[in-house]
Amino acid sequence: MVRHLLNLKEIKPEELKDIIGKAFEIKKNPGKYSETLSGRTLVMYFEKTSTRTRLSFETGMTKLGGHGVFLDKRTTQVGISDLKDEIRAIERYADVIMARVMKHSTLVEMAENVNVPVINGCCEKYHPVQGIGDAMTMIENGGDIKGKNVVWLGIGNNVSNSLINVCTKMGAKITRCIPEKHPISVDEELENKAKETGLYEETKDISCIKNADFVHTDTWVDMELINDPKFQKERERRLKVFMPYQLNKKILDKYGCKGKIMHCMPCHVGYEITRDAIDHPNSIIFDQAENRMWSQMALMLFLLGKM
């Protein structure tokens, strides 16, 4: 049976730990895996702009001996033809498909019509590959995350949804300190199940960072809208709501927070995070960026039965 990664709900805790363990093995000795996916092709389909997702997948596939092919909606027929037909054709060229899309339903339709693994490279509801990479980074910088305190600061969004999945599956306590949730990202089922574990809570009280082992943030505005003139009124409204939740050295010092600083990037300096937080001695933001690659390499091995 073909395994997909559309979100982290279907991944068992022990599978998640195995993937992360393999990621550490690959990072320690990449040469050992340099031919593991020789002759295999990763097709990467994008409806959104990307830096880290494209680079980490394409470079990771290359390091495994395979090949990555980039496609985007603008320069292909995917937006013109029926998705069901296009993805069935793409399947004939691919051993694994990664898609970064606007709607989760697109990924579901892809997975229903192919017999190769489909990986969610980011959608409006989830960012599972970011979640796996972040788990690896937290373990790398703090040991086993079971019992650790993780705080998400800012807006409730797709990345935070996947972080909730990761933390509750691995025994970490996660608090989302959020004045609002992005409406298109809300997953009530996920939140309710997370609350049942006793490991997840929400608050608007920023003092919760005082005992955090890790503090995460992300943009308050969708990356594809941040410079859109039609979005400027909503952008200004959000700035007023979210600016008190900015991750900066002043707020860290105020509450005596010694936790590691994390951001999935791109960072919008002066908005959700400041330069003194990005360059802070406790920042592990660039470890996050690197570990996307190692963890995704392990994920591809897992989905292709090459662990």
C-alpha cells in the first residue's frame, strides 16, 4: 500500500521517531546514503513561491543519488487541464511527488489518483515537513523533547497545526499564544484531539514564554499576500493585533525566557520577529533551515520503503 504524507495525523509516534532517527543518521554520514535513491525521480510541483522547500527537497534528493524535477502551475498545464488527468500523467515520470499548493483538497485529489507517494510541501492547513524538521532541530538542540515546553507565538496557522501534531505525538507540551487564528488554517478536530492529550493549550498571555524551552513564530500575513495592494487594509489591521506578540529580545528579557528561538522562515524583520531575535545567541533558525533537508531525505526513504 502506498504511503502519503498529507499531514501528520496519519503518522504514528514510533514512525515519526524512526524518521527523525534516520535523519540524524543521514546527517552524520551522508556518504553512506549517496546512492540509496539512485535512478529515482522526485517531481516537485509548486503553486506558491519557495526557497527552502524547493532547495531542501531538490538538494536532498540529489544527495540520495536521485533527481529532482521542478514544475510550477504558471508554466505547466496543471491549471488548464483536469488535475486528475495531469497528476496521472506526472505519476508516469515520478517515483515520489512533492506538492506545495494553495488548498489541501488539491493534495487529497492527487493522492487519490496516483500510486506513488505524495508529500505535502505546504498547504493552507498544514506544513508537515516543517514539523518533522522542527522536531529534529529541537531534539538536536535540547535532547528528547518529551516533557519540554514549546511555545508558538503569533498567529494560529498551518505551521503551528503541524507543530501541534509533532509535539503531542512526542510528548512535548505546546502552548499557542495567539490573539487570532488564520481562518483558512483552522482544524478543530486537530485542536480538540490535542487538548485531550493534556499537552496542548491556547492563551493570549505572552508571559507563557517565561518557562519555554523553545519559542516559535511565523509570518502574520500569507507570503503570497504580503505585498498585494488589495490586502493592505487587512495587513494594517493584523499589524495592530499582532505587534504585541512580536518575538524580540526585549520581550525575551522581560520574561526571562532562555528558550531557543525558532522561525520557519522567511523572516519579516520588524514584523513577527526582530533582527536581535534572529541573531540572538539562542537562535536556532538556521539549524531549522538545514534540518529540513536531512529530515525530508529520511522521509522520502520512509515513504519509498528504503529505511
